[in-house]
Amino acid sequence: QVQLVESGGGLVQPGGSLRLSCEASGDIFSINAMGWYRQAPGKQRELVARFTRGGDTNYADSVKGRFTISGHSAKNMAYLQMNSLKPEDTAVYYCNAVRFTVNYWGQGTQVTVSS
């Protein structure tokens, strides 16, 4: 089992920045990938950014150039740096981890971008 806890969400103005953190605990060996997904009101959950143990990284087109995903394996942490935030970035952001073929999810952290 893997437990994921997100933090760092909040209310920011358009153009502002936030840094989300995800801490993994439990059976953290052999985690193959971690990423961030988000779900906005009335929309499906979508991929924001993801990386694999092999070093591959991918981003949603809507966040390329603004968001950066990173990880610290020794600390079992993943991060999402979000810059130049837009109102359409408003969503609940979820941390995701894949261990072997099993997906794990955090509870989510709310990000609201509004003036």
C-alpha cells in the first residue's frame, strides 16, 4: 500500500504561483511513476504532469511552460511548481503514484485562481 498526502493548495490571484507537494509513505519501493492530475468543476479528471522512474516527463498542453514537476526520491516527495496561474487552473489537484501496476491517489488539494 502507498499513502499519498498533498499540500500547498490555496487561493491565488491570476499570474500568481503555488508549489504543491506530495509525500508518499508505506510501500514506496518500486514506485514506477508519479504525477499530478486535476479535476475542475463539471469536468473530468485530467493529467497535469507526470514522470517515470526512467526519467520520462510529460505535461498537459495547457500547462506547458508554466508548470514544472519534480521529485526527490530520497524524501519520497513529488512537487508541482505552478507559475503564471490562470483562472482555468482552478481545480482540485491530486497526487498519483503507480507501484507495479497499481494506481494510488491522494485526497487532493484545492487550487483556486481568482481575483
